[in-house]
Amino acid sequence: MQNQPEPFDQMTFHTTPNYLTLLRVVFVPAVVFCLYQGTPSWDLGAAIFFGLASVTDYFDGYLARKYKIETVYGKLMDPLADKFLVICSLIMLQHLNRMSPIVVMLLVCRELTITGLRALASAEGVIVAASQGGKWKTAIQMIAIPCLMIKAGLGIPFFQIGMWMTYFSLALSLWSAQDYIVDFFKGLKIATAIRKERRLQRKLAKQLKKEAKLRAKLAAEAKKL
């Protein structure tokens, strides 16, 4: 008889996707340090680190899905690593006067809102998947932020490109937020209906069990007579 492969332990940490996610977290202080120096060469270094971190964001999810090695740690760390990278970069760009504080506040508040909403949905047994608008928003931000870091060079107006893409990503952020909210309430409504049906089924099963016991008791008494 052929041995069956052992089921993958989702509580394990030592997987390539998890290491890639952890590497993305390590890139965050590297990006902040480079931007803090305030020189063109260090700005370029920050953009390179940010780009490498963005690449790990793609490959950790791709490898986890392809080889079916998704873990609890990965589900926790992956979104956190993304938020750490983007929010810290936005704050540093605002510190360098390359981004409006209003834009940073709107983007950060949107991210916190959606993160909290998805966490609440998960607690209610509802999965709120990433919307198409949210995916495009993330992709555009991953290009816009390095452009704002580089600022200028090679005759290419990186800063202007980054600003326009940032405003576009902000519009997508606010627009896609409604998708998450609508999906949340739809999922919550379905989950509530399912729980209500299950409660009714359990109640009915208890009633049927009581009736069966009563019939058995009456039948036993009838035999005695």
C-alpha cells in the first residue's frame, strides 16, 4: 500500500514564503534609514530596497499558493508587512515634503479601516477578498512610491510621475473601499442567515429527540399494561 503524504502543518514557520515575508519586514528599516539621509544616492538606495520588498510581496503569495504551503504565520505577517512598508514609506516621504500630509492621512486611514473591517469579518466567519480596485491600487502605489523616492534622474520626471500616480492610487483607494464595505455587509448578512438556520435546525433536532423519547416512554408503559 502506497504511503499517503502527510498533511501540511499550517502552524509551521519555516517555509520559503514566510522567509520572504520576513525579509520584506527587514527592508522597512532599510528604506527608512536611506530616506533619512536625504541625499540623491541614498534616495536611490531606498527606491531599490522598496522595489526588492515589492518583489517579495509577489513571490511569497505565489509560492504559498502554488505549493499549498500557506501558514497561519504567513496569513498574519503578509498583510502586516505590506502595511509596514507602505505606511512607513509614506510617512518618510511626507517628512521630506514630497507628499501632502492630507494624502498620507487619507491613505493611512483607509488602510486601517479596511484592515479592521476584514479582521471583524474574519471573526464573524466572513471572508472579504481583495477587490480588483484594491489590487490595482496596490500595484500603482508600488510604482508611485519609488518614483517619489528617486525624485529626479536620467532626464525622467520621476517625482511628477510619482505624484500623479499617487493621486490616482488615492482615488482608487477611496473608490475600492466601498467594495470592501459592501462585500462585508453582504457576507455578514449571509453568515447571520446561516447561523439562524443552524440554530433552528438544532432546536428542531432537540424537539424531535424529545418526542422520540416520549414515544419510547409511552410505548414502554403501554407494554406494561
